[in-house]
Amino acid sequence: MPPRPIVSPPRRITRSSLARFRYGDNSSGSKENSTPPPADIEDIIPNTTAIRKRKRTTTLLEASSTSPRRTVKTEEEVETKVTAPPASRRQRKPARKTVDAKTGEATVSAPSDWEEIYDAVKAMRSPGGVAANAAVDTMGCERLADTTTSPRDQRFQTLIALMLSSQTKDTVNAIAMKRLQTELPPHAPGAPPGLNLENVLAADAELINKLIWAVGFHNNKTKYIKQAAVILRDQWGGDIPDTIEGLVALPGVGPKMGYLCLSAAWDRTEGIGVDVHVHRITNLWGWHTTKNPEETRLALQSWLPRDRWREINWLLVGFGQTVCLPVGRRCGDCDLGLRGLCKAAERKKVLEGRKTRESTQVKKLEDDGSIVKIEELKEEETIEKDVVVNEIVKDEDKELLTTTNQFKGSPETSPKQRENVPKRQRKSNKT
Ligand code: SF4
């Protein structure tokens, strides 16, 4: 029987045996223990991130009349140290309701960046802005009344313009209004022709329908106009109602038309006229999540300062007609997209827009004559013909090539290519 190996019992771990690993303990004098204890991993890794970047710089030089344009383009490797975490994303908060715990009073806070957005849109809608010159500026319902007629007739015309405007473009609406203003016959001999209550009451429904045929739902609108004319004559003394209740009681008139009519015709703003543009765009911005224009109106009215109630319709309708289009939004031209204010901005368009804007700014400086951007002017390579090297040409193709060359000229007619052709072959080509 072989002798059993001697196994020493496991060493007992005691407090004193672990003491030699104690932080800062050099008492043992051993080499191992004399080295400082390892630092914490968080202390070892610095709070900086080194990013190697290849940076291309283009030098901007003073233009001078004597020196021609030069190209100075440098490329260097730059090491950037980022010590802080990236800036936090912009916080966007929609309109929100809060209830005061003490008083129980409910207040609605405005969306976090509404004023910045509002001012940016206003700047875009101003003369020279990207959203200036919208159809609504010249052909909006507020502008279609004939100013040569009496104030009462003008109010009536504004109401009719609004009744015609639903589901219809401003341009088409303006044409229909013009026809009514010029082609409606007078209700009595000697009376003025054109669009007024008396002429509408006297006119045949068929004639009105014919004059407004271009607008959407013209059959229904003709019916509503005739019915409304009777109500105005019988209940409102021949004028249009001066209350929102009276206006929305007319056939075919909803809150949007009612509030717009009240402010345009009577210069009284008691509510916001919310059409599809206002509803769509404010939802895109994340100001609220509403299902229809009426919900949007109530949401906006709960926090938007009253002095903007009239203006916002004009602002956003024009903005929706020119920049934030229902189909094909121009986010690359929109300041909201470029400044990162719109959460619905189309990223690709915005990036392209930023590039275009940067190059335009440089060009502007150039036009001033003060600074010239010097850029490497690369000679463009022009590929005239793909040359296949060592191609095996079949016999029939050779024949075809020869025939074609007779008509089109040999491919090796350029001076550079001619140099590569042996002299003997060049001679044969000539003959
Ligand atoms: S960035 Fe685009 S989606 Fe946003 S408001 Fe401008 S056009 Fe409309």
C-alpha cells in the first residue's frame, strides 16, 4: 500500500491574517505590500473621453485685387476631449392642467416653448420671410368683401365668403366670390347688382349654384346661402348676427366660421378660428393631442393669451399654405426645423437645409467683397468612354466594330490615345 500523501489542514483565516491586506498597511515590510493599493476603477478612468477626429479646414483669406484665388486646404487630426456628458435634449412639454391643492383652482400651463415657436413663425410670415406671401394674405375670407359697398353689405359678403371657404382653396374661393360680386343681377330696377342680401334673396338658386360651381360642395352651399339669407331678413333685420350663438345658428356655419366672422365683420374676437391648418400644425408641434378642430380650439383658448387669438389663424393658415404643407412639408426651409424647435421635423430635409443655409451665408460674405472662401477646385474627371482592357473580341463583333468605326470615327482619335497606337497601325488606320 503506497504511503498516503500528507495533506496539510486548510489555513485558518483570521482577522490578524487579513490585516496585512489592510489599506495603507506597510508594516509587514514585504515588497508586495509596499506598493500602494490599487486605485478604484472610477479613479483610474478619467472622466474624459478622447475622440480622434479628422478635421478639414478651409482657410478664409482676404480677397485682394492683385493675387488670384488660391486654394488652401488642410487636413489635420484633432483630438478632442469631452469632459462633460452631451447636452441634454430639449425638453418639450405640452399644455398641461394643474390644480392648486389649496384653492382647488385649475390652471392650464402653456406648452414649454410655445412663445419661441410662435415668434419664429411670425418672423417667417413677415415680409421677406420664407412663409410670406401666402394665398390667405390676399385671398383670405377677411379680404374678399368689396370695400366700395356699404358696411352692412361688406359684413354679408364676409359671411358668404366664409360659408364658401370650407373644403375649398382660397384661390378658388376668391374666383367664386368675384363672380357673385359682379354677376348677381339687381333684385329691382335701379338697384345695385352684386353680392348683397336682397340680390341673393331674389336670385334663382340655380344661378347662384352656377356662379359658385368651382367651390367644394356647391350644391349644399347654395342651399345654405339661400336659407341663411331668409333667416337674416326675418330674424336679424337684414344684417348678420353679432353674436357667436346667432352666427352658429345659421345653416352651414360652424364655430370656426362663426369666430372668424365675428372678428372680421364686427371686430370682436371671442374665440379662435381653428381650421385644418391650425389643428394639424399645433398637433405636429406637440402642443396638445386633439382629435378635431373644435377640441383644438378649446385647448388653445385655455392657455393662449387673448391678444393672439385673432392673429394665430392668419399666421398658421399662411404657414400651412407655404411651408408646413399638408403634403411635402418644407422642413429644410423652416426655421423651426433648423433650430430644433419642431418635434415633427423631417430630419433628412433639415440636414440638407442646414447645409444649404451654411453655403448661402458664405456666398453672402463673398458678395460683400470682404471675405472670400477659398476652396479646392478639383478638376473634374470626364469619362468619355469606358475602355475595356484586354477584352476578347469575337470575330463577328470585330466586324461590327470596324463598320461602326467607319461611320463614327475610330475610338483612338484623341491625341493621347493616338500616341499609344503603334505607328504602323496608325498608318493603316489612315488608309
Ligand atoms: S419643421 Fe417641418 S413639420 Fe415642423 S413646422 Fe416646420 S415644416 Fe412643419
